[in-house]
Amino acid sequence: QVQLRESGGDSIGPGGSLRLDCRTNGFSFSDYDMSWYRQAPGKERELVATISSSGERTTYADAVKRRFVIRRDNAKNTAILFMNSLKVDDTAVYFCNAQRGRSVFWGQGTQVTVGS
């Protein structure tokens, strides 16, 4: 059974940092590109960051460049999102995504709330 379990979401003040983990099982993790998406209230889900299956390539949304870092640990079947200098606009549910061609898996999401 395929499982993607996000963790690490929290409520934090502006300027703070969080680490989100996506622990997976049930599929060949090292063959899949991994991404983090987010969805704020009343808005569409948006892509935040992607890391290639090998970990050699990463891409980021303009809104998070130079603040967020995506990594993966293929030995632990885990994708990680380091979030720094958090802003109120980063408030959203963050979802983990695995994709290989037409094969796509999603996690249930973890809430990140940034506010004073």
C-alpha cells in the first residue's frame, strides 16, 4: 500500500523556520521525483519545490527561492523541506507529491501557520 505521511507542520511567528518531512512506503521511492505543494485557504494548490529522483536537480517557486530548501534521503524513503524566513503568506497546508511519468501519489498534508 502506497503511503506518504507529512509531518512537521506547526504554528510559528514570522521569520521562523520549520522542517517538513515526507516519509513514504509502498513504492520505489528512488525512482520518483518528489515535490512539495501548498494550498492556502481560498487559493489553488501551487507547486513549491521539486527534487529529481537522483537528487541532482531542484527547482523552486519564485515565492520561496533562497528561503526554502528541498532534499531527499533515498535510504530512508523521505523527502524534506527546510523552510526559513517564514512569512505570513507561507501559511498553507503543505502536501507531499511523488511522480514518475503518469504515476502520481499524494500525501494528506500538514498545516503550516505563520502569524504573530
